[in-house]
Amino acid sequence: MRQNLRGRKMSQEDLFLSADEKERYLRQLSMADWSEEDQLKLKKLHVTVMGIGGAASSIINNLLLLGVGKIVAIDQDTVELSNLNRQFIHNVDHIGMSKAESLKIYARRLNPNVKVIAKQVKIDETTIDEGIDPETDLIIDTFDKWASRSLVNRFAVKHKILYLMAGVVSNCFYTALLHSPHTPCLNCLIGRFQGPSVVGSFQAAIFAINILPIAAMGAFSIAELIKYLKTGNVTNQFYFGSLYSTKQDIRFFTLFLSKHFKKISEEQGIRWGPIWESEGIIKLKLSRDPVCRVCGNT
């Protein structure tokens, strides 16, 4: 990765680790494959997280513990009691509070060395250009609607921003680090986005979910980021994991897959359906869709 991420001018504080940081990160700095230079790459990193819910809780927690430099998190919602079985960055004292404000309190207590900016805003066609800084190094998209993710993906492709997709469905998780034009974009993989008729079929459902797939997703997602920081290259891989061999309803994921992604999945021995009943992790090598409407001409 370039020393000046996305061409930004670094402050003096970005160029070294303070005594407090060296002590805080002592255990990871002691690892054979982790250096002070690696820690500084993390410190220089500016990350934008879309959504401050369950998936984001795991990812943001990892970023705070590892020592990323700056997190901008965006969410329009407030904390509800039913969030708290999985959204552990919030707590009962914050019910009714904006998730943005709740996150700032959590982050300040966990690692005050990380600069956190949290915005309570709805991202749509009219707000996305103001809501996301085009100079951010990485967008982590944990939105629960594919239509919203489509907007964010287009923004990332337009500005050539590293894009991490991460989510859960039932007791399964999925994640991939994308960087168009070097890799496919989200639109290469997800070819259908929710229209009113599709959304209506899910509105009455309460999506079953707990913390376990979210914790696994957070680890795999940030591991891909660490690989990128150390090598400067994305692995161009898609991960899908299930914690159990019992039947899992994954329609909310497979319903929207593109023909291209289904094709390359089948070539690697994976055929997607509405139900998943295999325990463990699968890893698929990705490729761009040459006729993708978003990144096909980049």
C-alpha cells in the first residue's frame, strides 16, 4: 500500500507510534509477522463503515482493538432492545439513542487513540456524495438492503475505493474485499436489487440471527484487510461460512445473485439454492463480469 493513502498529506502523529500506543498494541507488535511498520499502516488508514448494526459491531470492534486511525460510521437508526442480542457496541442505557452517538461512547471507552466520526444520516441518491468522503481508503458496507449497497458500490467504483462487503444470513456469513477495476465490483456478484415487490415478500419476516456468524464474519473480513495492508494486493476471494450442518434459509442472499456469480460458483463446485446445510467455510475465486453495467467499462 502506498505510504500516503489515496494521496493524503499525513500529520506528524501518523508517522510514529506514541508510548501509549506501543504499550496498548504490545502483544500484536510482538508477533513474528507483525511489525511497527504494519501498525503504522493501520494507524494511517481511514475507514468508512456503512451501518452501525450487528455486522458493523464485530468489524468496528476489531478495527478499534487493532488500532485503525480513523473510522467514519454512518447509520440513520436508533438503538432498540431487539438489537442487543448481536449489536454489542450498544447497550440498554442507550435504547432510544442514535446508533451514531452510541458508537462514539463505546469507541471512546475502548480505544481513545482511534478517531471516530459517526453520522446519523440516511444514505440515498441525494445524500451519498455528501455522506461519504471520496478520499476514504476503504468502505465497509454492512447495509442490510442490496439496493443501498448498490449505491455504495457505484460510489466506490467511481472513486476507485477499496470496498469490503460483509453480511450474515441465518447462521451463515459472507465477505469479500473488492477493488475495481482490479477485481469484480458488487454488481458483478449481485445482479438483482430489491424492487418493491421483492421487498414486500420479506417485510413480514423477522430475520433470525444471533451473534455467532457475526463474530466469524468480523474476523474473516478484517483478516482480508490485514492481508491487503501487508501485500498491497486483494486476494480476490469470496468467503461463505456456516457454523452448523442443519438447514439454513439463505434466500435473502441467493435470491439476488448474478448469473455471472452463479456460473463461476458452479465452475468451482458450488450450486446456490434457498437452503444451505453444509458446515464450514467455502472460498471462491472471483472474476469480473465483462458485461457488468457498473464496472464493465473501467
